[in-house]
Amino acid sequence: MSSTTLLQNDREAIATILQHYIDGTKSGRGDDMRPAFHRDATIFGYVGDDLFAGPIENLFTWNDENGPATELQVQIVDIDIVGTVATARLELDNWTGNRFTDLFTLLKIDGQWQIMNKVFHHHN
């Protein structure tokens, strides 16, 4: 298999992982996004002046409390892959009235991509 084909396969696998996250944002269920993340993943960003930081479980809990975002518009802006590491950038508009830019770091563990960290910017 050529390196171009492998890279395309990795991009598709990462897009699939990101789709778990996107589906969870739309459904308002943290459990729907859980498969995208490593169990030790973290999250960091500001909501207003308040730092939202810690284990990824904080995101799942917040998402459950926030509820469905059925009108959410999401664009995968970029996926950059270097060997077994990757970054991805998503733009999310109308997540229950909010706009976010999400930056993810991913690691390929035992042949499977997983999100290790989410850093976000909340647009006011």
C-alpha cells in the first residue's frame, strides 16, 4: 500500500473518530462522543472568564446537562498527520447558541486513532 493510500486511510479514520464527537454534540449525550476519546483525555478552554479544564469526563457531563444541539453546523477545517500523531481543527456554529473552535490532538494506539486532548476557543 502506498504512503498516499495510508495517509488517506488515516484521514478517513480520524474523520470517523471526529464524527463520534460531532454526533454527541448534536444528540446532547456524552456517551455518544465517548468512543472518540482516550480514557485519560483532557479538555482546556475558556467560557467567558472561566477556565474549563480537567479530565474529558467534564465535557461529557457538560454535554449531558447542555442538551441536544440539533441546529449545530460543523466543519472539519484541517487534519494534519505525522506518523502516529495528528491534529484536527473543527469549527462549530450554533452549539445551543454558541460558537466554538476546537483543536484536537490525536494518537494512534494499537492501530486506532483516539483523541488525547481537546483545547477550545469560545467565540463571544
